[in-house]
Amino acid sequence: MDDEAITIRLTRGQALVLADWLRRVPAQDPEGIVAEGAVRSPVHAISGLLDRTLNEVSLPDDGPRLEAAEEGVRAELHGAADEPGAGRDPEAATVRVGYRDAELDQRLSRGLDEVNFPATGTTAADQGALSVKAVDEEGELIGGLSAWTWGGLLGIEMLWVREESRGDGWGSRLLSAAEEAARERGCDRACVSSFTFQAPAFYQGHGYVETGRTLGVPGGAEDVHMFKSLSG
């Protein structure tokens, strides 16, 4: 057997696309092909070489750079088509329906960011996650709040307090802590939605004003959308 090393020449774009693909292969390998030693060895060798060569591989969420590389490789494959989608057969496309797809979520998020950031004059640096939690003396969770911030807006996603601690003011404390943290990040407004069987009155009691409702929630309920200025 000839063990002489083989040199493969790739453009930087091809290398970046290959590095991204190799990073995702283990999660998409139900047959366990990569787990087989004879396959794993060259895959790791290629991955290691790309890691040493490309600084981009340490940035898996850098969507624009990866997207540009993918489009460049497609253009090379189809003869550098001038128009988006040129050289592709729409009849050959397929539509697949399934359950939660983390890879699809990530790809859709990157695609939407490419539209949302220019339209709003923001960047990824203007986005952030925010969480608040309260624990008792035994370290057990009393309640918590999760939210996001984006260009001066606080978006509250979830707020929950355990049953035995409800009525003790924990919801108000969690909400106030989140709003204060948001102000420290430069936020001057907040939004939240709450089903009619949850706590819209709670938020309204803290200065949130209804802006609309989504109908059709199971059980004949509605989703109440609310807004509050944090600058007052």
C-alpha cells in the first residue's frame, strides 16, 4: 500500500465550506460512518489541517463569511453565473417537512439577520441574551425570567415563579431586575406577550400597555401583546 501523502488544492472559499461541513458531519451521521476508525482518521486529519489554516473555522456563527464562500463555490461549479439562482433547476428542488431542525433554525437565523441588520441599522453586537433567576437557601429555583435585548429594546420571553412562592412578590422582583439590567445595556423600551390565562394583568400593573392580540390560542384564549417605555 502506498502511504505517500496526497496534496489537495482548495481555494479559501472551498476550504471554509468544507470545514463547516466537517464540523456538522457527526451530528448528521445516523449510520455511524464517521465513528468507524478508517473513516474517522482521514476526517480528523483534514479537519486538523483546516483548523490550522483557516482562522474562520473558529467562528461557526459567522454567517455572512460562510454564505459568501458557499455562493462563490456554487458560482465556480456553475460557471460563475451572473444572476442569483442561475444554473439551478427549480424543478429539481424538494420540500421536506419534519420536526425541530437545529441546523435549519441556524440557517434561517443567518438569512434573516442579513435582512434585519441593514433594515434596522443594527449589527450582531446590538443583540444579546438576558436572564434573571432567584434561588432559595437550599439552592432550589424560586423563579426566573429570560429575555433578549436588541438595539435598545428588551424582549421578555418567559417569566415563571414556582407555585408555593407565588404571591410573595417574586414576579415583580424578577421583572424589575430585568428592566434595570436592560436600562444598563441602553434599552429604553420593552415588549412582552402573555396568554389571557397567564398574566397580562400582572404586566399591565407594571406599566405595560396592550398593543394588540393574536387570536386562536388553544382553549379559546388570546395572546396579549404589550409595550412599555423604560425611559420614564
